[in-house]
Amino acid sequence: MGGCGAPREARGGRHCGYRTADCGFDCGFTASGAGATIAPESGVRDGEFLVALDVSRIPQSAPRNPRSATRNTESAVVRLASSIERDWLRPTASEAVHRFDKASGKVRAAIVDRYDALVLAERPAAVDPDVAAQLLADAWLERGPREDDDRLLRRLRFAGTDAGAVNLASLVRRAAYGARSLDEVQMARALPAAVARDLDRDAPESLAVPSGRHVRLEYNEDGSVSASVKLQEVFGLAETPRIGSRREPVLLALTAPNGRPVQLTRDLRSFWNRTYPEVRRELRGRYPKHPWPEDPWKAKPTASTKRRHG
């Protein structure tokens, strides 16, 4: 039986109680939620629900009962009890209860029937969207931001967005409305329209490169911005791209065909004039299917190999 709250007298001076399996065979909870222990001399020691006919109260600090709605600092010793069926107890109250389920990341709802502090039954119920939003927001804030959320926050800082417009807690609570699970709480969808517009202008998701592709921009904690791009895709580009109202130069990781960076630079003109000839000598034999022109200023930028490029 498990622990319980303070005894509550049932009709005729008796006490109803619930036995649990988490603390042995001789403890449980009374209808008020107080802890109770069945004495060895009691003739009835099994059965889920009991009526206590002889009860003594003992002041103590009792553990919280997961089946109980209350907490009490009294316990009881049951010296004489009689087993009863769950169906014999009529609910004294019913209420809708919402809980966040960590395993599924969803909010579940149930109608809970109680006999005072004892739970008699639970049945599934429709989820209240307002309550679900609150629980999902609380769960998100307890968990903290994931990678995509962190990236959005870094973009907002880079763009110099007013802190009042992007208060994290408020933003998460707006994002939680309409979400069916924790994974659906997406902060980007909750941004005010003006903030989202300024963010796309001052801290865009990606950068257009001369090959015609867009490459992802990375916004770093130190306020810098970087991008990884295949060297051949920026042939002829002399001016390093700059982002935002501060015109922050993008740190470009120029990569070989295998995706590994061969140069980190914020000065493309210097790279083409000074470093590219050495890179070309080293890599053109290793990657012959890819273009390595002598003059990168006149070469057509491409993401393709020589054959596909024509």
C-alpha cells in the first residue's frame, strides 16, 4: 500500500481509503489524502479500496500521494477495516485535468472522478487549446531552445532587433498556440510581421552566390557571420558579401570538391590574386573533373563538374 493524506471520516464515522503498491502491503491513503498504515491485527489486508472501522491518527510528515489531491501532516493507523469495491463509491467531484506527457511531447486531457481526494476513474477528454498552449510553453521553457531556435535567436541579435519585440517567454507562448506537440512550437512562426520582415532583410537565412545557388548563413555567438561555399561557385567575385545594417563581411569557407575548406577569407580579391594559384596547383590533379581555370576572374561560376558544365 502507498502513503496518504489526513483521514477523513465517511458516513457513520468510518473512513474510506485506497491501497497502493509502491510502499508495501500495509500502507495506503485515506479519502482526505492522508497517509494510513494497516495494523497487523486488522483482519483485512488486501483489496484496492477499504473502509476503516477503527482508526487512530498520528501526526507526521507524509509523502505526497499521486492519487490524492491534497497533502497533510497527519497519518493514521487502521486497526480494523473492511474491503469494498470501487463501484460502491460515488464520485464527490469530477474535473478536467490536463497533463504534459514528456514521452510523446503532447498534452493529454482526462475527466477525473474523485471521492474526496481519492481518484476513482479517469477517462480521455478533449484538450483545451488554451490550457495546452500554456503547458507546451512551460515545457519548452523548461527544456530550453533547440538548435534551430538558437540560430533564430542569434539572427535576431545580429539584426539588432529590439529586445521588447523578441522577449523569449512571450515569443514561446505565442508560438505554442495551435501547436499539437512540443516539436510544433516554432518561434519563427510567432514573430511579429514587422520583426520577421526586418530579420529577412538584416539577417537573411541564406546568401546568393554567383553560381545561382543559395548557401546557408551561420550567425555566430561573437556576432560574426559565415558561409561555406564551393570555390568554383564564386569565380569572378571580387567583393566579399556583407550582411545587415552594419555591413558585416561574411567569412567565406571556400571548399574543395570534397567539401573540405581550403581557405577562410573575408578578402576574396586577395584570395584570387595571391592564394588561388597555389590552391589550383595542389588540387586540379586531385579533382580533374572540376574546373580549375588559370584566370578565375573570367571563368564562369558553377556548382557542376566540367562535363556537366559543358
